[in-house]
Amino acid sequence: MRLTMPFVMAGLAMAAMPAGAQDADLRIVLRDLARAYQGRNGPEQTERFSRKVKVGRDARVSIDNIAGSIVVTGGAGDEVSIEAVKRTRGDRSELAAVRITVDERAGRVEVRTEGEQNRSNRSRRGSQVSVDYTVTVPSSASVDLHSVSGSMRVAGVHGSVRAETVSGNVTTTDTPKLEVAKSISGDVSLTGAAAEGDLSAASVSGSVTARGLRAHGLDLGSISGDIVLSDVTCDRLGIKSVSGSVEYAGSILKGGRYEINSHAGSVRLTLSNPPGFELTANSFSGTIRSDFPLIIGGDRDRDRVRRRGGDNRSIRATFGDGSATVTIRTFSGDIVIAKR
């Protein structure tokens, strides 16, 4: 059935062509469709690549891939070990059209996947080839990863880490100097991550989750997906979500600033012994609830309340010393501030 439908569509398209051109053009269309079908379903062809590069412990390693996964692990020693596998279900000649280039410079290793340009048909040869990388770097090295289509996984790299892909998941574990983790279409998952400065993580179509996160500033975003953070400490937080819930479980620090904006989704903060905060919360179609006793306005005797529900949709209030600033806005969803 999967083979039949493209040929039916080809026949309908050919009906709109002049009669004299139909026979020759139809043969070309059917030939290309047959090749594409065979390429998607043929046996897998592979070719392996291996390279070791001697570097210093504080080297910087960058990997630019077109399609395929990237796995980077921090290890002992002072060399970069690169293992790669080219894969295709098309013709085996496609493998030769994709090159893996390794450039060595002082304290730097650059790895790139490059495809040849076939100008006769204006298409890129090797377009059906993916390259999977498995790379070991010195644990103190820094890595910079980019891919068009493929997932990324980084573990045990203690230098700076930047990982960005258009289509695929991004997963990091034990990365104490994480700077960027982003995907256009895929989930972003961070465990045991930290940043000396600011950390940015986002997905357009996918969720963002983090556990055991420590950073000075966090900038997180998702267009279509949930943002779920647990055991998090930061003194500046900025979250933007269009469609999805936001959950933050952790601490807020004295003098910190925390801002969450969501269009369609609930927002829940679960806090452990905060010194105090000044809260501004707005929900167009949802309620606001707090497990902490809030002081609404300036009259402490008259306005000391514990918000647990009702029709509250907009409040300005203070808890404790009011040293931190918490701003939460959602168009469609409830706002909950709970105790851990």
C-alpha cells in the first residue's frame, strides 16, 4: 500500500501535463519513485570511521553533524577518541559521498560531517546517509555540538557544554558548566547540571526537564511542551511557555528574581523554606492558590490571608521578608504555590 499511493499521486500529477511530454516524464517520475522507495526499505549499508587525537586536558572539541546521533562522554587521559558509523539504506555509493573531517589545532579539535554537491541534479549526494558519533574526551574538556537531525547525549564533561539540534532530543548528565541545551523538535533533559553563569535550555516542540540544577541564571522556554524542574537552585529565573504546564520545585534565594510566563498551561511552584517573596500573580481563566500565608496590600492585621482557592485571578502579596521577587502570569491555567 505504501508503494501504491506514490504511484497514484504521480499519475494524477501527470494528467495535468501536455500529452507529448507525459510518456517521457512519467517514466522519469516512476523511476525516481521506485529508487526512493527501494532506498527507504533496502538493507542497511554501513562504513566505520575511527580516529584518536592527542590534546590537552582543557581542549575544546566541536562536532557538526547533518544527520545521526552524537554521544560524548568525559573520561580520563588527554586524547579525543572518535568512533563514527555512516549508515544508509540507499545505494552503497552514497556512503562515499559523505566525508568525516577532523581538523586539529592547538588545543582544539573540530569534527564535521560533509556531503558532496551534485550540481547536475541540484541535489546533495549522500542525503540518505546518517552518521552516528561516539566520542570520548578528557573530562575537563569543553564541547560544542550542532546537528540538523539527530539526538545528543553528553555525560561527565566538566568543561563548558553547548548542545543544539534542530530535530532530536538533547540529554545531559553531570555537566557542571552547561551553557546551552536546545532542540527545535525534541525533548531537552538535564540531570546534575550546573552553570557558573547563565544557562539556557529550550525546545520549540518538546518538553524541558531538569533535576539537580544549579545556576546563577536560568532562561528556559518551550512552545509546545511542559517545563518540569526539580531540586533546582538559582537566583534568577526566566521561563516562557506557550502551550504546556510549568512546574518548579526547589528553592528561591534572598534577593532573587523569578518570572514565569505561560499562555496555556498551569504553573506550580513547590518551595522549601523560602525566606520570603513579593508575589505578583495573574491568571485570566484560572485560580491562584498559596500554601504560604500571604499579606495582601499593606494592612497586615486586616489582609493576612492564606490563599487556598476561590475566584482569585490577580493578586499582589508578600510572604516573609519579601526579599525575592516572584512574577507569574498565565492566560489559561491555575497558579499554585505549594510547600515542600
